[in-house]
Amino acid sequence: MSKIAIVTGATSGIGAAIACELVKHDFQVINFDLRLPSQDQVGVKSIECDVSQEESVTRAYAQVKNEYGPAAILVNNCGLQFMSPVEDFPKEKWDLLIGVLLTGTFLCSKAVFKDMKEAGFGRIINISSVHGKLASPYKAAYVAAKHGVLGLAKVMAVEGAEFGITVNTICPGFVDTPLMREQVKSQMQLNQLSEDEVLKSVFLKAQNVKKLTDPGQVAGMVSFLISDHASTITGEAYNISGGWGMGL
């Protein structure tokens, strides 16, 4: 098996935690991101890539193959958010979110799929969201894209099964990232509430376990899903959400 792993959006947050976990397992990790870190961690190489554009993905993956070889692992993690009522939702924001979250997952998977077939091995992990299974107001593009990721993963799981490729999806709830903490601060100022009050009454209201998910939990699930212990697990979607969306 190749020890090359691509993680999109690995500059910070969940992606950075996943990259760190894969380095521990002796993978050379490649970070596809538009926002590159000032300095890469040991074992991680960052390549500027707009995952929503096929030319950019093709160019970035060609560089990976030229410098390191074909990828055995792909983690589709790039993400962003925009909220608005449907009637006011800007078309350009719809296109942006669908492009990064759904088209980006497709394009990166397409880029590596042939090599994984030829190698007889591949692990594709998509970081979706609990919003891939349920909805919240004002998140039309995000929810549509995340639902689409689950459907795409099932198709790829069916197509890849006979070639030793598994495709699974992780659906986190609210994760303790710098971006999440900025959202908490914003709500604290807006509603004149404490951090604990904002977390419990705004973000974690629907969760049974009233705390943010640590990025390391998501990374740990990635570690399991790429392991031999998960070799017959494919087409599945796992919640890591404190019980939010339980049963879905």
C-alpha cells in the first residue's frame, strides 16, 4: 500500500487534526488548500489547490504523483459556511458552497480513483456533517451539499468495492475548532450571554452530550476507517455529534 494520503483543507481545524493523526501512522500527508499554513508540520506537504476547479485538482494531484507517487488515502474535508433565508440566498454563495463541498469531493475522488483501482486498494473518507442527514434553517446550500456528499459516497462505494476501495463518510456535529470558537464569541456578543450559555442554548441545544466534539475524535474515526479493521465497511455514514441526529 502506498503511504501517501491527501487531506483537503488540512491547514487548520478538523483537517489539521486528521493530518496529524495520519503522520503518526507514517503517512506522507498532502494538504490541498487555498489557504496555506505559514509553515507545514513535519510529514505534511501543502499544495495550493481550489478543489472546486478540475484544472486545479488535476494539477495538484499530478504534482503529488510526480513527487511522491499515487495516493492510497483521500480525506475530503474542505468546508465553509454561509447562512441566509432561501428567498435571499445569493446565487454566487450557493455556487461557492456547492462547488467546494460537493463538486470538490467529486473532483478529488475522481482524480485518485483510477490509481486506487489499479493498486487494488483505496480509502476515501468524506467529512460531511450531521447536516448531511437533517436540516437547519438558513443553510440551504450547506445542507444540500452535505446530503449530496452522502449520496456520492454510496455510488463510489458500489463502484470501488471490487477493486479494494472503501468509501465512508463522517458526520460531525459542532466541533471545537478556531472557526467554531469565533462563532461562539459572536453569539456571546450578540445575545449578551456567557460562553457556557451560548454553547448550551444555541449550538448544543439538540445534542444529548452538551459539549463540543474534539477534532481528535474525528481524526480517530478516520484512523479506524482506513485500517484493516474496517476493510469490509463501505458506504456508511457515522455521526460524531453527541447524539444529535440519533437514529439517522
